[in-house]
Amino acid sequence: MKIYLLLPLIFTLGCNTVKTSNTPSHSDQLLKDVRTLSSDAFEGRKTGTKGAELARNYISKRFKEIGVTSFPILNSYSQPFLFEGIDDPKINGKNIIGYIPGASDKIIVISAHYDHLGIINGHIFNGADDNASGVAGMLKIATHFSKNRPNYTLIFAAFDAEEFGRKGSFYFVNHLPVDIKRIKLNINLDMISHNDKGELYASGTYKNPQLKSFISTTNPDLKILFGHDNPKLGIDDWTNQSDQSAFNAKNIPFIYFGVEDHKDYHRDSDKFENINQQFFINAANAILEITDNIDSDRPIEKAFRENLQMR
């Protein structure tokens, strides 16, 4: 049996600035981002299509508006890559990558994939929950930290080709614009807007239980659950089912925020009109609050050091 030390945390004033964002007036842009990315004009955002290009242009524009900086090594927000598909031996994908510098050069990567399934048999698979919602949540976090300098340096990664087997995130971790040793955590958002029970899962604590100390919310209408990260669960283990898989493969701890499958999952009914708007607002605010908990005073590094010493 492995023994882990869970550190008690005292959350400082940084968290209080986040809690003011839990008001409806701060939700307009969040909902606008989802509505725009999942509109018919974006044609389901399938990798290599015009719709994907429109999504990249929109995310890049939002990065610039927010104040997210591009990496000089990339010359822009875009990180292009190639991969082989079943019907196409050469598919062009592009990640959208930027960062907000923190007081430390230690890094947290906050990610969400922007691609979806495109057009199938004449039907647009808009992918509002999967995963325009995650991208919008990521943009909300970036907006907050652009106005409140983080302790950690925060990389914001909108990955392409997740639906093709997480090609974008695996390319990213193998072609990093920074030293991999600087990356301490991945926070991945994938499907955070559609749940009728008010339940949001935070997966990743099975392998790194010390993360539980950071995961809480002040919103009584949202239930944050742990699970879907035990290898013994088989297909119910989500560890390798979204972009956090690429970080886990490099032994980088992760927290994956998402909901269980629902009636609109991977269907053409996954539209903006069918998301649970209040749940989505609550979930996005909670993820921001948790991110701020982790960033506050950089306590996570000590937690990980203690955890490794106890193994």
C-alpha cells in the first residue's frame, strides 16, 4: 500500500477575486463563445476542414483580445502537424497555443480540444458540449488570469484532432515550446456543459490523490465527483479518453473535468440549444475557482514533493 500525504490548504485572497465571477453578468462571453464555435457556420470543426480553420481564427482572435501571448518559437499561436487518417494519408492539424507569464517559470497547461466530427451524411455535428464548452471554459480562465497575474506560468492549449485519437495533444507533448520538466500539471476541459444532475467529474486523483485537497467549489448547486480514473474500470476509466492522456503518458499529473455521456453525445443534437446553460456556468466558474486554488501561493509543488517522498 502506498501512503500519501494530503496537505491542508489555506486559500488566500486570490480565490476571493474569482468568486466575484459567479454572477450572470460575467457569463455572457462564456455562452457567446460556445454559441459561436458550435454554430452551423463552423460546420462541426472537423480537423482539416474550413470549419476547423474558422474555429482556429476565432480562438486566435480571442487569445489576442484576452492578452494571451504566443510563443516566439512558434511564430504565432498556431502549431501545425501532420498525421495519417483512415481515408487520407496526410491530414493537416493545427493546435492553438499561447501563454500568460506568471511569477514562476513552473507551468500549468490548461487545455481543451476544439475539433469535432464535422458533417456526416449531410448533418452538421456542432459539438456544443463536445467540446466548444471546454474551449469556452479555457478562455474564461485565460481572461481571469490576464487581469490577475498568476503565480504559475499558464499555457493555454486548444488542441486539434482529439477526435482522431488525440493526435494534437500527443504532438504537443512531443514538440513542446518549453522544457517538459517545467510542466507540473495539466488541467483538461472536455464536455463541461451538459448534465441534468449538476454533476461534474474531476478525474486524475486516483494516481495523484494529493490533488483532492485543491478540488472544491463554493457553489452549492454543483456537485464535483471523483472517479473514472482507476485502470481497473476498463472503458469507464477516462484517463486515456481525452487529451490528458498525452500528459499522463509523460507522467505529468492531470485533472480532467468532464461529464458522463448523455443523449446528445456524438450526435447531431449536440447543439447550443441543448446544453444546460446554468450547469455550464456553474461548472466553468468552479473550474476557474479550482485553478485559482492550485495557483495560489504555488502550494502544489510542495504537495507533489511530499507525495513522492512518501511512496
